[in-house]
Amino acid sequence: MDFLNDHVVAFALLSSLVAVAVGIGLTVWLLRQPLGSERMREIARAIQEGADAYLRRQYMTVAAVAVVPFLLIGLYDELGWGTAFGFLIGAVFSAAAGFIGMNVAVRSNVRTAEAAKRGLRPALGIAFRAGSVTGLLVVGLGLLGVAGYYWILTSGFDLEQRDAVHDLVGLAFGGSLISVFARLGGGIYTKAADVGADLVGKIEAGIPEDDPRNPAVIADNVGDNVGDCAGMAADLFETYAVTAVAAMLIGVLFPAGGLALYPLAIGAVSILASVVGIFFARVGRRGSIMNALYQAVVVATLLSAVGFIPVTLAFDGGRFSFGELYGSALVGLAVTFLLVAITEYYTGTRWGPVKSISRSSQTGHATNIIEGLAVGMQATAFPVVVIAAGILISYEVANDIFGVAVAVMAQLSMTGLIVALDAYGPVTDNAGGIAEMADLDESVRAITDPLDAVGNTTKAVTKGYAIGSAGLAAIVLFAEYARGIEDEGVTANFDLSNAWVLAGLFIGGLMPFLFASMAMQAVGRVGGQVVNEVRRQFREIPGILEGTGRPDYSRAVDIVTGSAIKRMMAPALIPVLIPIVVALISPEALGGLLIGTIVTGIFLAIAMTSGGGAWDNAKKLIEDGAFGGKGSDAHAAAVTGDTVGDPYKDTAGPAINPMIKIANIVAILMIPIIASIHGQPPA
């Protein structure tokens, strides 16, 4: 069995290094592409500088916060420095995935705009490969961190497999902590800048989106990158690493089959499949951008399904048969496909939900809001049914919770390409903005606008995928919490007749609402600061609206940067502090809290992300000429709906994803403390 374990770890490390190497190769290729005119380069530099300045301040703030849990974990004997250094690795790798991916994105936007002069295919090629760099870094660094640290602990420090896997919980916690800050801070930044720019520029002044006369336009373009690129990268790095660790925690219970490493083998196969899939994103004869992107996902999924066969055969004969393991993995791939398809239906411009919001805009702002809220609520139904079915089928296939863990890992194994779909979005959005600000020919916007519209859908699809996987992963984490306290001799009854469990359910159910409300308020208040600044500049800078005066872009960037970082702190502490307090009172209440957070969190997150995405594309549909087109009353109502939907889909909704998992990881880390307080005294 040691022979198999060594080969699986080596395979995982090799695959992760392949992902990083291909990411570096794509970066070199991207940086060789033409940059365009001096004006285009000047705009791109402003976006780069704003994004770099924000991320540096964000990570310095988070680093200062992270010192406290690092020391507390290391100094507590029951956790120790092995878990603490795992926390450090998870935090550093999560930050690196977002920082490097975002830096590639902000250097590819101007190259995409320049490529758009040559046509759709060159522009799509650059934008998607830029997104692919982020995707490959997320899975490459994720698997490298988990497999590499496991190898160091078992080979370098001779830890038993069970102890090594438990130290990996620290790595999952580190990734989660960075993720919740990155998601919140980036989300507050991007939507505050977007809302502020739109409310004054588009609604009050009547100037187009991305108009260089708008003082908030650079901050808006910066926000696309720090939110949808760096934020999503940290989010899905955390989801990927947490899922791998959660599956390994369940697998370590079956040492005879070496099943703790099966999740790493699945991840390694899908990384190689994703590398191949990236090069299948090509526009066909019909010119469908969405089909080109989905073609890459389909190819990678099919290759993964085939690649899982020999890997699973290596683990056959232990506690689970080949059919049980492979069947569970296929369930995970099926869940991925269904969640992507359902989210696209509710957010794509081709389908009924978005058209219904556009149509309702003809009768005013209120009916647009009502229809958008209704679509968001309806959008929860099918994903939740799919998630429930995935849990039941994978459990029944393997007749154990490990089947669910395998299904979640198989689902998350496709993270590389799913992140590529998301990170492609801000590149194309920025490319359109650069084309507008640099006053390029309309033919360039005719290329970048369709790319951007598809990007809105792919960003929504990625968020739906991330939230669905978070729900499944959290179920596995809860199972590990319940098993962990039992192993520590803590008697806990999670029956619904238990008053402590019921109280915990209500507290846990409250957390996503409280968290989301604070995130929404942050966007509104920071956005209000941007509104006031843009109005001030319009009043005080002579000739700004006539195009003869130059806006002070840096002032708006500074306002959003400082305020976003300040306001991300309070909501980010909710999933850390509340579980700790409840754990000290009652382990049964904590179990109820975890389930309550999972259930309400999934519904709220899906409603917000799908509803917000539908609002956004309803506006795009009208701008393309439907229901009166630009300048119509319907368009004004759609802009209002989009403004409301922005913090829904890009701030509060997606940030619930890491919030759910960080609460569960904190609960697992608290098990030794719970045992010391609530455990049975020795006889």
C-alpha cells in the first residue's frame, strides 16, 4: 500500500506542476501579443496600478489578521505547529493564485482589445487563455499545496497518515480565511465602483458606460479584476483545497484501501484533462462564443471520465469496489454539467428568465425589480434538487458518506476550466472599456461587446458551480465534525427533538442573512462615497463633461480601495467568531448551526447570484435592441435592476460560499477544545 500511496502523491505533484508550467507558458505567450496604441497602453497601466495597489493593501491587512490564528493554532498543543504551518501554506497559495491570475488578466485586457481589431477568434483566444492562466494556477497550486504538504508531513516528518491529514485542516482554514476576505473586499470594491459610476454617469449625466469623462471609470475597471478574477480565484482555490481535505478526512477512516489519497488521484487526472480542454475553445462556423467555451469544458469532462477508470482500478479491492468509487465520481461530473446548464438557463440572454425581466422593464422600475427577485427565487429550485439528488445517489452508490466526498471531489476536479470561464469575463469587460476610452473604431466594440455579454453569463455559471460545490463539500465537513467529536468522547445527539440543535439551526440560518446584509450595506455606503466624488468632480473640474477637462481617476480609486478594505472586516468575522462562541456553549448547538448555515446559505447565495446575473443580462438584452433599446424607458428600468443586482451577484451572493465552509472548518478545528470542555472525564 505504501507503494500505491507514493505513486499517487507523485502523480498529484507532477500534475500540479504541469498545470503551473502550462500557466507560465500561456503567460509568456500572452505577454508577447501586441499592446496597441499609446492611449490604450496608458489606460491599461492605470487599471494595472489600481488593481496592484488594492491587492497589496488587502493582503497586508489580511496578513496582519492572519498572525493571530496562526499563533493560536501553533501554540495550542492539540493542534500544533503542523496545523499552523498548513494554515500558512493555504493562505499564501490562495493569495498567490489570485494575485498572479489578476496580474495576467490586467495585462491581457489591452491585448484583447487590440486583437479585436483582427476579429472575434483572435480576441477570444487571448481572453480565454488569460482566464485559463488563473484557472490552472488555482488547481495547480491547490493540488500542489495539499499533496506537497501531505508528502512533507509523511516523508519528511514521518507522521502517520491520519495525523498528516488532520494537519491539512489548517491548510484548508488558511485558504478559507483568505478567500472570505478576498471575496468580500473584492466584491465591495467592484460593485461600489460600478454602482457609483453608473448612478452618476449613466443615469444622471447620460453618458455611456466606460466613458472616459467619468471619474469612476478606472475604479470600475479595476473592480472587475479584483472581484471576478482575484476574488473568484481565492474562492475556488479554497473550495478545491477544502474539498480535497474533507474527502481525505473521510478516506483516512479506511486505511486498508489507501482511500485517503483517492481524491488527489481524481484531481490529478482532471488537471491533465483540463490542460487539453483549454485548446479546444475555438469559435466554429456559426460564431457562437458560448459554444466555443463549453466545448472546452465538455472535452475536459469526457477525458476526465475516461481517465478516472485506470486510477479507480488502482483502488479497487478495498472497502469500496471499482463500481462504487467510479459511480460516485461520475455523479460528481453529472452534477457539474447540470449546475452549469441550469445557471446558464436562468442567466443567459437566450432563455426565458432574462427575457421576462427585460419585458417587465417596459412597465417601469418596480416591475423590473419584482420580476428580478422572482427569477432569483425560482433559480434556487433546480440546483437544490440536483444537489439533493447528488447527495442521495452518491451515498447510495457507495453506501457511505465517502461516496458523497468522492462525488464532490470529482465535481471540483473541473475547477481549472470553470475558473477560466469566470476569469475570461473581466478581461473582455476591460477590453471593451479600453476600446471605449481609447475611442477605437465601432468594429472593435462590435467584437468586445458580445464577448462581454457571454462573460456575464460565464461569471454567473461559475458562481452557481462554486455555490453548489460548497453545499456538497459542507455536508462532508459536517459529517467529519460529527464523527470527530464522537471520536473524542463527546456525547452529542443531533436529533431535531434536541432543543440545543434547534437553537443552533436558527442561529446558523441567521448567519448568511446577517453576513449578506452587511456586505450589501458596505456596497451601498462605499458606492455613495463614489457618487459624491463623481458629482464633486463634475461640479468643480471645468470642461469635464465637454471632454476638455481631465477627471481625477486616482481619487476615486483611493476612496474605493480604503473603504472596501475597512468594511470587509466586520462581516468576515461572522463565520469565525459565532461558531467559536457556540462551540464553547454546546457541541450540539454547533452541529445545528452548521446545518442551518448550509441550508439557508445555499438558497440565499443561488437566489442572489442567479438573480443578479439575470438582471445584468436583461439590461444587455435591451441594449442590444430588444424592448425599445438604449435610451428607452425600459432601458432606464433595466439599469436600475442591474444596479440592485450588482451587489447581489458579485458581492454578497458569492461571498456566502466561503462563509459556509469556513464555519465548518472552524468547527473541526474546535473539536479538541470542545472535547476538553464537554468531553466525558476519565473513569
